[in-house]
Amino acid sequence: MANKKCISSKCIYTENCIFPANPIGVCKYIVSPVPFGRNFFLPMEYILNTLTKKVEVDSIIKDTIDKVLVLRFGRSSDPLSLQLDDILCKSVREVSKFATVALVDIDSEDVQVYVKYFDITLAPSIVFFFNAHHMKMDSGSADHTKWVGAFQRKQDFIDVVEAIFRGAMKGKLIVTCPLPPERIPKFQLLYKDV
């Protein structure tokens, strides 16, 4: 497969990108500021912690104290997952005082326990934790256990994580989504063998 021109404005390899931006304009290579005033280019997996083993997921759930843990379940080859990863990367600094963000590869054999437990059938899906407790969100859908789909903008993600943090600090295990209904992704639940 020949390399294509990348349309992402933040890609270092605009002419010969090995991960050219898909129709939504998201490329795996983004700009990350570093000391000395230069820009440093890294794939998104290196900026956000990527978990591929059950032990790693167990450890981060247990070790994240007094912060919201945001686990994105998805694939690095999926366009919608890449769009969500771009939003997560852009907002990770703003939420760093009250949240930790990590990516979980759903194709990894070792994390299938979590994929089945949380019924991750649509990618990307986000599961929230606070002090090792699973946090749920009422977003108007039948499934309160996870957020399915990508956020439309960075501020939407920040608002959701902040609402979960505020609710968790008050001892709640389920919070109401702060976003208006038109900015919440819609999906239908399909039940097998029912």
C-alpha cells in the first residue's frame, strides 16, 4: 500500500504518512509540546497510557486514588476511536488534576474479561471509575454503565469527567450527564438470544 498525503494539520508526515488521516481528519501522529520550545511528534499511543493486559487494567483501577479513571475501550485502527483519542489527548492536561486517562485495546486476548464484563460491543466505549468503584452515568440511554461513541468536542469530555468527579466526591455511584441530548451519541441496544 502506497503512502498517502495526510490531511491532518498536526501530522509531522504530511506527505508520506504511514497512518494518513481518515475522512474525519484524525491521524495517529500529533504534535506534543516539549521543553526548549520545540514540538515533538509522537503517536497517540505514546501520549496516553495503552493497556493490553488484565494485570495492567487491574493495577490502574486499584492504584488510581481520589481521581476519576477514564478507560477508553477501542481499537487504534478504528476511525471513531481515533477521533475520541484525539479529543482525549487534547483534554488530558485540563483534567489531569482530577482524572487519569488510559486506553484499553479490545483486540488484546488478555483483556477479554473486561470486554465481556462491561459488554463492550460497540467501539469506542468509555468506562469510568473512582477509587476502584465503577461510576455510572445516566445519559438518557438504556445502558448507564459506559459511554458509547466519541465526544463531539473537547469541552463535552471535560464536562462529563468533571460531573463524575463531583458526584463521586459526594458519594454517588451514578450521576446525570451534563450534556444536552443533541450532543449525546445515540445507539440501539441489541440483545442476543432473548
